[in-house]
Amino acid sequence: MSGITIRLATAGDCPLILEFVRELAAYEKAPDAVVATEDDFRRWGFGQHPHFEALIASIGDAPVGFALFLPDFSTWRGRPGIFLEDLFVREAARGKGVGRALLARLARIALERGMPALHFNVLDWNPARGFYHRLGLTRREAWLPYGAAGEALERLAADAMPEAGEPIEFKGGEHESEGEGGQKSG
């Protein structure tokens, strides 16, 4: 892994993060799916209440990959873990240890923070699955990812109204979470 540096991203990296996200979307055959902006990443990752962190990998002075991650929570363990939202290495840098270095740094961050787990999702066709298996990472066989976005999320939110049309009162403080719930991390 010589020549690879890994560092935490800063607000100044938002253009680079967006660039990596667009490259990842193209790799995942969804180049037009990215609607995020640099300002979105700045607001949600580097604002008053950050919702994610990112690592930037470079070889020499050239940025070649990134990992964007956030905490999840295991009700069974009673502790947070790390959910890896995106891991991407540019094609020219693949096979040079960059992905392994990013994952190793994430594992160290988890352990340093007292977090017992690292979770992520992989597309079923992604050849990186073999790489993850070679690292000893395992597929969570019994768990299937579910979520809601767009119209499905709006329909679900509309169900928060009781039959009589009276709003349901939610108590317990504000919730700023934007993630998909219901994923078991235990």
C-alpha cells in the first residue's frame, strides 16, 4: 500500500466528493441519478450537525478514491457502528490497494470510536464482491435491504394521519435523520 494516503475529507473537498459520486453513479449504470450538489455535501457533511464523514484516498497528489460513511445503531449491541454508504476507487487505481486501505482505515475508525461493526450494501452484479470476500468480509445472508424514497416515501408519510384526519402527535424532540430506517445492524 505504499504511496497511498488516506485522510478525512474537509468542506473544501465537496467538489471532489461530488465528482467521485458522479463517477460511482456512472459505474453503477445510473449516470443521470445524481441530483446532489456541492452545497448539499457541504450542508449535510460539514454543517452544524454533520450527517456523514468521508475519507479521501490519494496516490501521490492525485485523489483516486473515497469512502462516505455515517453511524448506524445496533439495538442488540446498544452501540453505534459505521454504515459505509459509498466506496469508490477510480479505474486507473484499482488493484493497487486503495480499496483495501480505505476499508482498513474505516475499520480502525470504528474500533477507535468503540463501534463494534461496519456494514454496507453491494450491488449483486458488482465484481468488487469477490474483493470483499477475499478480505474476509461476509454477506449478511438473512438480511435484505428495504427503503423508501420519492413517491413511496411521500405515500408512507401520508399514512401518518389517522382515519379521522386528526394529526398524530409525536413527542420526544426533533428528529433530523434522513436515512432509511428499519435496517437491523445487530
